[in-house]
Amino acid sequence: MCLLLGAAGVGKTLLVKRLQNILPRRLCSRDGKGGLGEPPPTRPTVGTDLTDIMAPGNITIRELGGCMGPIWSSYYGNCHSLLFMVDASNPAQLSASCVQLLGVLSAEQLAEASVLILFNKIDLPCYMTLEEVKSLIRLSDIITCAKQNISTAEISARTGTGLGTVLHWLQDQHRTGS
């Protein structure tokens, strides 16, 4: 099982909806674009949603609403991979997201989980570059101290940029069973 975590409003629900609609022919380029069309309507997730992504094999993603942060740890037990989403266009939320990420990475139940940190909303004119975000949250220090294998990706769930990379990462985690 893959957990999808992040603060409220970072784009988790849209990411899951978009991943469900990526067809294999769109995966020939790692940017994941390819006629996704207009973004579907979404509502804030209250509670938890389970979604199956039909890639080669079946990948189950459990999205936890951002407002559930205090009880996320109740869902760590069956987690083998983790998507942690950050809004790269919201510098005011970045420090809170960093604190959440540190809490997640320090959880003993997630010590063996592979982690993909997604910097979303790169399509907005006010987004921070990956280098800016890495510097502000001292990501290199976080990665050095973490027990988990951590990767990062810049994405836009709205336009589809980077979704192929996310799907490939999920497939790799599913294949290796990590």
C-alpha cells in the first residue's frame, strides 16, 4: 500500500484522479502529459480515500486528508511506499509541511518505506523552484538523516507535468515490494 500525505490544499486528490487517467501510451515520455484534458473537480478529502491505480499490476493509494495530520500515524502499519506532497507555490505553508514531513520520516513504522516528495503546482507563476525549496527546508540534511530512501519530483497535478515520473516510481516500488 502507498500512502499519500500532505497538508490540506496541496493537490493530493487531483493527483490521484490524474494518475487514474494516465494511459500506458502516455508513459513513453516521463513528463506524463498527453491529453489529460481539463482537471476534474475535486473536494477536500475528509478522512481517507482508497484508490486503485491500474498500471501494470494494481497499485493501491490511500490518500489521507490534510486535516487528519494528527492521526496519520494510525495508517502507517501497512505502508510500503509514501508520496508526500508539498505546495511549491505557497511559501507560507512550506515550514508547516516540513514539520509534517519530519514527523512522518521519524516514524519507526515507516523506516523501511520508500518516499517520493512531490513539489506540486509548478505550473503557477509564483512557484518556488526545486532548488529554492530544497534550500529553505534543508532537504539535503533531511535526506542524510532519514532512514528511508527518498526521491523528489516537481509536478503539476493540474497540467499533468511529471505524472509519468510519479507513476513509474509507483510501479518500481510495487515491483520491488518495498
